[in-house]
Amino acid sequence: MTPMLPRRRFLEGLGLSLGAMALPGSRPQDPVTTSAKAPIRPVIDPRAPHASRPPHFQARAKRLLVIFCSGGVSHLDTFDHKPELIRRHGQPLPGANGLITFQGEQGAVTRSPWRFSPHGQTGKMVADLLPHLGALADDLCFVHSMQSKTNTHGPGENVMSTGFTFDGFPSLGAWVSHALGTGQQSLPGYVAIPDPRGKPQNSANNWGPGFLPAAFAGTEFSAAQPIRNLARPDGVSPAKDAATRAFLRELNERHAARTGGDDQMAARTQSHELAARMQIAVPRVADLAQEPAHVLALYGADHGGSRIADLRAAYARNCILARRLLEHDVRVVQLFHGAYQTGGEGISNWDGHKDLAAQYEVHGATFDQPTAALLLDLKRRGLLADTLVLWCTEFGRMPTFQKGAQGRDHNPDGFTCWLAGAGVRQGHSHGATDDFGHRAVDRIVTVHDLHATVLHLLGLDHERLTALHNGLERRLTDVAGRVVTELLA
């Protein structure tokens, strides 16, 4: 029997071992290396939390537009052309015997219901489901090798919006708003525009502040319902309203002078003053009656008359609102297409399980023209030169149809996102899935990599943009992520 080590000798040995482990880190470090990893926490004045703040380095983009298609868009029926699906249509997926995915067992390999056609000088193959976006292929930078962490919608939305599967972490827009503030003081620095049919499955967590100050949450409104309760009460004149606000401001200033300054009070005061300024600014920005007829026609917002036309027009109005917000230097706009509904039509998003062809005919017809028009309009107005656009979804779909159904199951192992605008390589396709579109196999890009690249284009170092939370230096990209330099112009 081995004799037990005396307690004192054990502790002495442990101390010597830990000291030896610490020695390499105790040597003077290269100042360049040290500073490159030092956290940068934005200095926030509670009296002006939305004031513009400088980036870490020269930015390529001033503003960010995120277009989020909820439900898990099938890359195989939109932007990722796979001839092997045509050749192997009706056959088992090689190497996938007994494969069980989110909803169960898989059937045979199934070709897309839509033909793919070449577009632009690059000859990019895009499904005929999205002809307007296909026509803009030379302006887009496709990432065909995306991978996510989960095959479930709620956590999948979380990953794409916050970098984490769990609730409670700051969204991409909140991090950007926190780091950079905004260029104007009469509108929120971050606006979320849900689909006209409702909110995504994980609702406001997609634009929430997490553990960052609440001031950096996305403010939710749309073309149909800008913001509730902004109008003056009946019987209150503009002059009386202004006088009341001036009196309240004087009381707040007296309180601050008497107490020597109160950060929480200053933050509340600033929030109320922003709300007062928004009473004037938001209705003006959201008033689409100012838009000329040819712009409404470009977006498809000028007519309805059928279910699809009505849905397209409602989403088109949200696209116009997004452009108007960007024109007014709102730092981040997050625009959604697709909503989670538990009644009526069921799930009104891109979750194509049951009958993908019928579902996507609706989604493509309502999404394609307004989104392409938004890109064209930004470009014509010169806004695309300093606005970064990210189109994303939470995951892709399987190359097979599900057994007993006419749709595809969830697939986080390979899908497509794209970027456009400031600092982005145009007409470029990065990475690839395998021959069937099942898994990303070439130059894989994680969501952390995508977020790191977005922050980089906004002049932010994803490794240095941190917030101290529960004793940990937290960041959008957790402990991972790299800037995908191949996507940069």
C-alpha cells in the first residue's frame, strides 16, 4: 500500500507546481501583443448614452442593416445550386442510412422545385424563386459554408442574433449601439422591425440588450404601427407641451445640482427626453405618404388585392421604413421577414416542413421584390457605400424530403448567408457545402466568424469589445471567431 503524502508536503508541492506554471506568464510581455488583447469597454455618459463614439479603428461601414428571414431558409432552393440533387433525385442520401434529424427520419434526396439560372457577369446560379435578388448577384457576397450550433428555431435565432443558444445575451445590434452610439439624437440608435404578421419565435430576445444597459436594446416599431402613445393628449397644445417639458428639465437640473449628480437619474432623464424628441421625429420618418409613386412601385408597396400582394405590400412598407431610418443615421436596423404564429395559418415563416413548394411560393413572392428594391434604393441614394447589409437565417434545410411529407427538415451543418455594401467583396461566393448541400466542407464559417467580420467592417475588434458580467469579460463572439478576410473588398 502506498503511504499517504503528508498534508503539509502536499500543499508545499502544490504551491511550487502552481508557481512554476505561472512563471512563463510573469515575464514582461510584448506591449503590442498585450494591447492587442486588452478589453475596450465603451465610456458611456449616462446623460447621453446614445452619443456617437469612435470605433476602435477606421471603419468601412457607418451603419448596419440586418435582414433576418425567420424559419430556416432552404439554401438548396434559393442560393446554393446543387446539380447532384437533380442527378440523384429519389435516391437515398449517401452515407445517411437511418439518419434522424429534427422532426424524424429522412426520405430520399429531392431536387429543388425551382430551376436555377445564371445571373450577372459572375453567372451566379440563383433559384427562379428569387428573380429580383438574382439580378443583384454581382452586388452580393455569398457565404455558402455557414454552420450553426443548434437545429431548433428559438436557440437558432439566438445564435444568429446574439452568438449564444441561451436567452439573456446582448444582440449584435445592442453590442454595436453600445460601442458606437448613434449619429443623431432624435431617433433610437437601434430599431427592430418585425414581420407584419408578428414577431419571430424568440421575439424580442433577437434585439434585446442582455446584460448591457437597457438603453441599447432595439426599439421595436414598423410601418403599420410606428410607436404607440407618442401623440400629445387631446387638448394639450404644442406650446403647453413644450413648456411642461422645459419645467420638468429645470426640476431635474435642480435635483442634479443639489445631489451632486445621479447617474441613474440622469439616464432616466435622458430616456424621457429622447422619447419627447421621438414624438416629433418618428411620425415624420414613418410617414410613407411622402414617398413618390415610382418608389412605392419599385418596392411593390403600391398595390394589394390578393393575399400574397397584401403580404408583399406590408413587408415592402417595412423595407421603405428601414431605408428611411438608415437615411436618418440610425446606427442599426434589424428587419424581419417571417413570423411565428400558433394559430390561423400556422407558422408563417420559412420553416418548410410540410409542403415546401406551396409555402415558399408565398415567401418568395412576398420577400424577393421588396428586399431587392431596398438594396437598389440604398445604392441609388449612395447609402450602400457606407451601410453594411447582412442577410441571414438561423440554419438551412436538408437535401432530402422528410418521410411522409413534401418538405425539408432543419439543417445547421451547412447553409447560406450573404452580405452587401460597405467594405464587402462584390460578386463573390465563399466556401461550399458538399455535393448534396448537406454539410459545409470548404472554408467553413461559424456564426462567431460572421459576427467578427461584421464588427470589423464597423471598425470594432471583436476580441476587444467586451462587457464585464458576473466576473467574466463577455463578448459577442464568446471565446471564438475570426475575421473572414476573404469577404472583404
